[in-house]
Amino acid sequence: MSSREIAELTGSGHDNVLKTVRSLIKRGVVSGNDTPYVHSQNGQTYTEILLDYRNTMVVVSGYSPELRAKVIDRWMELETRAAVGQAVPASFREALLLAADQQEKIEAQDKALAVVTPKAAALDRISTADGSYGLTEAAKILQVKPKALIAFMATSQWIYRRNNGKNWLAYQAKIDAGYLWHKIATYTGPNGEEKTRDTVKVLPKGLAKLAQIVPGAKIDPDLMQMEARPFAKKPEPAS
């Protein structure tokens, strides 16, 4: 019980109660902890002392039997609340306030569930989809700018470029995790020489992971109607 509550129950000033408690602490009769609290009206921080049952009874021993009875009754009420694990209304007004508070919590939980459920369903869908996405396609589904997504992936060791290279490549760890793969295309250069080019692709599992870690990313269920092109063959390993 706090010194503030003792003051309220006994009709004493809090300063007087603090003076009494600190005097008893100094004499070694009781022990308690100074604890800061914020005043609900002015927002300023003050100090109260928290006491267990034994120390509370010692502090109020000098009060009249009627006041001691109030403190004991209040302590029994606190023990009852702790035993049942919830607040027990002490009056009809308190019961109404408790019911209103519980209803607000239920409504808040319902709203949070309404927001989370579509996103969870979308993540589940893309994590099991068959196909892959280019970086621009992935950014569109995640509803982030392509430059922002690429910057995040580059600084988070998802993708990199070789020295003087133009194309992004996937880190082997992200390939092994099933997040990315390389599409290797063959083309003929201006001089007639046949060349190959790696293009990094985001797999459905990688898209689901990015949706959870990229700042500002979110999944719009409507966008999930845009299916990725299915693999023509098994993803090639990184070159």
C-alpha cells in the first residue's frame, strides 16, 4: 500500500504521512521504498512510499480504531483483487467504469485483428505461390518505391553488384534460404558474341520475408491478384 493511499483513507495530509513513515524508517521500525509517481492533474512527478502489510499496520497503529479499520479493509480488498487476478469493483460507479474499459479493450482488439488478418492471409498466399518477381514487381506488391526496396536489400546483404557490374546479384545465403534466385539469360552482343546475364528474382518466400522487415512495407490483398510468372524450369544456381 502506498503512503498516498494511507493519507486518503485516514484523511491525513500526504506530507504528514510521509513524515511519519520516514521517521519510523529512520528509527528502524519499518522499511519501505521511495517510488516516484506522476500526478494525474498537473503531470508533475512526486514521491510516495510503498509499504507491505506489516509495515502498513505499524504506520497506522497510532491512528484511531476507525481509521485503522479503513486501512485493514482496504488491504483485504487489495488481497482479494490479487487473488482473483482482476479488479473487483468497490462501487456501482467503479463497476461501470471497469465494464467500459473492458469493452474498449475488446473493440481495440477487434480493430487490430481486422487490420492484421488480411495481411496475414496475403503473406500466407505469397509464401506458397508458384512464381518469382523482379525487384520492381516486388516493390509494387510491397507498396514501397523500387529505389527504397533495392537500397534496403543492398544494405541488408540480400543483393550486391560486382565491381563495375550493372546487374544486381543475390547473396548465396539468401539463395540457400529460398528467398532469391538468379535467372540466367543468354543474349548476343553487338559483336556477335554470345553472352549470359544474371537477373536477381525474388521468390514468394523472400517476398513474404521482405513484407515483414522492409520499413513501410505492407501487403494489399488486391495486389495479390497479380500472379508472378511461373518458373519455366528449376531456378538456376548463382553463377
